Amino acid sequence: MERPYVMTVSGPVEPEALGSVLMHEHLLCDLTAPARRGSGEPEVEITLENHFDVNYSPGEHLGNHRLHDRDLAVRECELFRKSGGGTIVEMTTGGIGPDLDGLVEISRRSGVHVVASAGFYTEDFQDPTTLELSVEAMTEIMIGEVLHGARGTSVRCGIIGEIGCSWPLTPFERRSLQAGAKTQRATGASITVHPGRHPQAPHEILDILDAAGADLSRVIIDHMDRTYECEDAEVVGLARRGCVVEYDFFGIEVSKYWMGVADLPNDWMRLRAVRRLLDAGLGDRVVLAHDICTRARLQTLGGHGYGHLLRNVVPLMRERGFAETEIERLFVHTPRRLLTIG
Ligand SMILES: [Zn+2]
């Protein structure tokens, strides 16, 4: 297909075909803490009795952070479609169990467009060989993932990242960002970054990407929800640097953050933060998602599912006076711009 196109796991599609887009989700992944992997403990079975507690302390229940059931993912994507959804950007990068063939099957069976992601997650999830890769070697791998096919398949990635970063940033993660910038220059794909858990982390990341030649208007900084207090005007300052900021914990209504360093907002508070960005004239620099990566958040298992934003939050937005054009910009136009390779 002639450019411009969006690269999905099923090949290039017209940008207009995406519909409403979730910019940061996981369909198949394994985010089990490295120390607990292969421990031999039994995986949790989610029941009505334990669902609240698994969701309240998601990391304490082995298996909750492993999504591996393709049939279940198809069902979840069908529910997303029923809620009016069109496209899911799947953020499972190297280290947390990417399964490209699985994504192709889920997309084909559910009719949801799926965009796969290139690159590497945080250092603690990598094997020793990967940690030794140079910027050049990482760039070559990532360009291959975007242009030819990822992880031994012919399935091409449509976005770079989520590039995993810790606080403080490790040398491996710094090289990963630099390789991301070089891959963007070679391919035109957008970059999306999971920042370390510190208010300075996004700024350090933008400095590194900028110095390596990245186009910051095609850089998304993820997880605003746990990086800044929702009342904090810092997010406005970050977006003013020219990047896109992402609120991607929608549906998490638990105030206790399982990683322990932030008080999480609820959906209303997220919407107030989004409103502040719109009022500051930054409405084309914010995107939304759920970042589903646990079983307890799947609709089939009693959670809110991938359709929550469209099914429940959009009506809240209307109630709070968001204009239809603003809603469409958040779910359709800004994602389309970011995913289009021109
Ligand atoms: Zn992340």
C-alpha cells in the first residue's frame, strides 16, 4: 500500500479505517515480577470472592499479570468492538512476552485492528545478552521490527515502544531510547515511552530523545496517572515541550498504587487533568487508554475491560461538558496522526 498508512499486525491499512483507538493496552503479555517468574507457585483463579482483592493488590497474586489466553482475548476484543472501538495499540515489547502470531489471530477473529510495538521494556525484565546490546545493535533490531517483521515473524510493528525506563535510568535504557530515536528517523514511526516513577523522568527522557534527533511531536510519554499528581500543572508544562502525554490508567479506581509511590486518581480526576490540557490549548497532545495488563481487569473476569473508556467514560465526558469534537480528537484524530506513517 502507498503511504500514508498505519501498520497493523495484518498489514498496512488506511488511516481512516482505525475508528476509535486505545493507544496503550496489552492483549498477550507476562508482566509477572522477574523474581517471581518460574517460582512454581500455582496461578490465582479469579472468582467472585477474590476479585476485589486481586484487583486491589494486583501484583500479589501470581498469574494475574500473565495474559496468555487467545480465546479470552478474542472475546475481550469483541466486547471492545461492541462498545464502539476500532483499534488497539498493543504495547508488549521485548522482555514481557510479546506474541506476534497471537496478535494476528486475535485481530483476525475479533475484527479489531491491532498495532504491535517494537523495542524493549525496562532493564529488570531483560536477559543478560540483551542488556549488552549496543545502540547500533538495538537500532538494527528495532528497524527490522518496523520494516520487516518482529521476533522471528513477518509481522511488522506500527509503533516504537513502550520503551521501558526506570528511575534512575539505567545505561541499557538510555541506549534503548537512543535506538528508538534512530529507528524513528529511519522509519517515521512514533515513539511511546514508559517513564521511570519520578516527576523528572519524562524530562530526562525528552532530553535524550531530542539529542538523538527524535521528532518530539511524535513522542508519547505514558502513565501520567502515576507520575504526577492529577492537580499538578507539571503535565501542562511537559506537553508544552511538544510531546503527547498519555493518561492510560482509566478504569483503575483503586487509590492504592501497587508500586507504592503514588496515590492513584480516579476517572473523574483524570478527566479534570485532561480538561486542564484542553483549556491550555493542548488538546492535540493528549491520548487516553487503560493499560490493561492483568486478568482481573478483563470484562469476562469481572473487570472493566477494553471498552470502559468508550462505554462509560465518554458519557461522563459529555456530562462534564466535553464537546463532541474534543472527544473525537482524543480517540480518533490524535491517535490517527500518531500512527500514520507518511
Ligand atoms: Zn507501561
